[in-house]
Amino acid sequence: MELLGTTTILLLVCISCLLLFTTWRSILQKQKQPPGPITLPIVGNILQVNPRNMPESFKEMSKKYGSVFTVKLGPQKAVVLYGYDVVKEALIDQADDFSGRGKLPLIEKLFQGSGIVTSNGETWKQLRRFAITTLRDFGMGKKGIEERIQEEAHFLVERIRNTNGQPFNPGSFLVHAVSNIICSIIFGDRFDYEDKKFLTLIDLLEENNRLQNSIQIQEKGNSHSHFTVETLSRTTLDLFLAGTGTTSTTLRNGLLILLKYPEITEKVQKEIDCVIGRDRSPCMADRSQMPYTDAVIHEIQRFIDFLPLNVPHAVLKDTKFRDYLIPKDTLIFPVLTPILHDSKEFPNPEKFDPGHFLNANGTFKRSDYFLPFSTGKRVCAGEGLARMELFIFITSILQNFSLKPVVDHKDIDISPVVTTLASLPRPYEVSFIPR
């Protein structure tokens, strides 16, 4: 009995020590993690975050907790990186550690985790390498793709000309034009704007999940291959979604802003007339001679802050970052808003001002803070394509048309409609008057 009692006491002491050690270690680890607001059971910090304007919520939290802080979105813990220095340190200086793709229900539902946008590990590396190599083979970064964009810009201009100056919402025109660039790269040819198959393709982009979920055939003879019908289908779809939505939305925003500021539009058109004239198509070689136009396009991308939260990342292992320990698989938000709207780099950042990208002598001024495509290993694979599209489409439109608003330009609202992930332009109409 005495031996049994001693054994029981020793067992209780061991259990107590184990519990104390576990508690101590948990507290110690928690103290090492980035600070943040007090969380509630189950809901975390949901009540402290405005889901309709998370960038603003994170801005307020950063004032209290600094440039690195923790929030819990329901049961999911996330670390927010707020500011240029901290984002650069994570995505560039510690690129490998922060190169994972964070998993959010909305993004998972849209992309299914099998394509280039949401995959991780070796699958992501192989798909990204394949996508970039294939796009280059098809002409991205070469004169071939530039000619395709010029051709599409010509069809877009003619389609606009057929509106005969009547006001309309240009959204669908821009979506079709940008989508046709991806079509010409992937399928080898563009579609007529009235082609029923093309219109169906555009409509089905939003229903892609149901269609893609039915594809289950793996590459024959290699059950471990990253190149399956599903992953390649998802990667192709990712190119459509990312390549169409971001660029067409930026163009829509750009035209709205140019409607708001006719004096800026006139300066761009004077530069177009001086460098390009009216008789030939704009080309990328013109950009170096058009600093004001280049500055306007950069300022459009900076000002609209299309993806304010960035596409979420994740750490691939327990990661020491500054004085903190970030556990493996933690969701990371490398927020772009405080970078694109940094008041030291861009004075009066809430104001649309092409001068943010111009030197005193009128030459173009580059900025390390210009990160609309993000940075690091997860930087947008289509950045080069998007830059070409924005320059050629905008200059082609302004070469041929003056923009006439349906309301006084002073009454045009260019403030974005902020959604969970993106900043979108408000609906508007415009008349394109031949020059």
C-alpha cells in the first residue's frame, strides 16, 4: 500500500510538472509571437475587423501594435505585415520562408488549390516554371505578343468607334479585349467580340469551379506528376482569371480617373501626338519617350490599390522574423496599401498626382514602393504582359478618342468600392468622341 501511495504521488508530481512545462512553453511561445488584439473564443477578432474594409481595420491596428501584428479571423491565425520595410524583409530577404500561399476559404473556393495561384511546394514551383516558360515560348516579353496587343487594340478602337459617340459603360469592351490577349496566347488566335463561344467562355469564368471539379484524370504513366489534367486546367484558368480581371479592372479605373481629370488627359494626348502621331499604332518603344504618360499609368495603378491586402502568403516552417516566432503554416498578409500610399514616398498619397512618378525636370522617376504586382517569389507571373497591355490600350484609346463624361467631371466619384479582396471602380458611362 505504501509503495502504491508513493507511486501515485510520483505520478501526480510528474503530471503536474508536465502540465506546468507545457503551459510555460505555450506562454513563452505566445509571448514570442507578434502582438495583437485580445481574441474571443471561436470568433477570434472578427468583431474588431470590418469585413467590407479590412485594409482600414488593419491600418487602425497597426497604429497600436506596430508593423507586425497578429489577428485571428475566426479560428484562423494571421500575421499582418504593414509597411514597406517589413514586407521587403519578409518577401525578399526571407523569400523562401514566406513563399507559401495562404489558404482563405474564398480563394480556395475560387482557385481550388491546384493551379499556379494557390498551390504550394514542388507543385507550385513546377507549375510556375512551366507557365512562365510556356508564356515566353508563346511570345510574352517578345515582339510577337506586342503585335498581338496592338492588333487587339485596333479591334477595340474600331468597336468603340462604332458606338458613334453614344455614352456606355466600357467594362465589357475592356474585358473582351484583355481576354482575347490570353486567348491568342493559349489558343493561338483571338475571337470576334460577337463570337458565341467567346462570350460563353467569358460567362463561364465565374462558373469554373463546378466545371473544373469534374476533371480527375492524371498524367498517364506517372501518378506522382505535378502536371495533371486538373493542375494544368486550373493553371490555364488562373491565367484567364488573373490576366483578365486585374488588367481590365485597372483599365476601367484608369478611364474613370482620366474622365475626372481632363487636364491630365490632354497632357497625355499632347505627348501621344508629339511622339506617336495619329497614323501608326503605339508600341512599347514609345514609352521611354513618353515620361508623362508612363507616370500617369503608374499613378493609376498606385492610386487604385487594386489588391490592398495582397494575395495572402504563408510561412513554410516555424520562422524567426525580427524578434518574433511565426509558427509554420501561419497565414501572412503582406499589405500593399501602406506601401502604395506611403506619405513619405508619395506626398499626399490620397490625391491622384502623376508627379509622384516624375522628377523635377519632367523625366520618369522610378520607385521601389511601386508594388502593385507584389514582390518576391510570388510576384505576379504576368506583370510584363499587364504592363504592355496597359500602355498600348490606354495610348491607343486616347490617340483616337477624347473622353466625354455624362456628368460634370467635378461630380465624378473615383473613390473605390472596397470588397473583401479588391478595390473596384464605381459604375460609370462615357462617350468616346473621335479626335
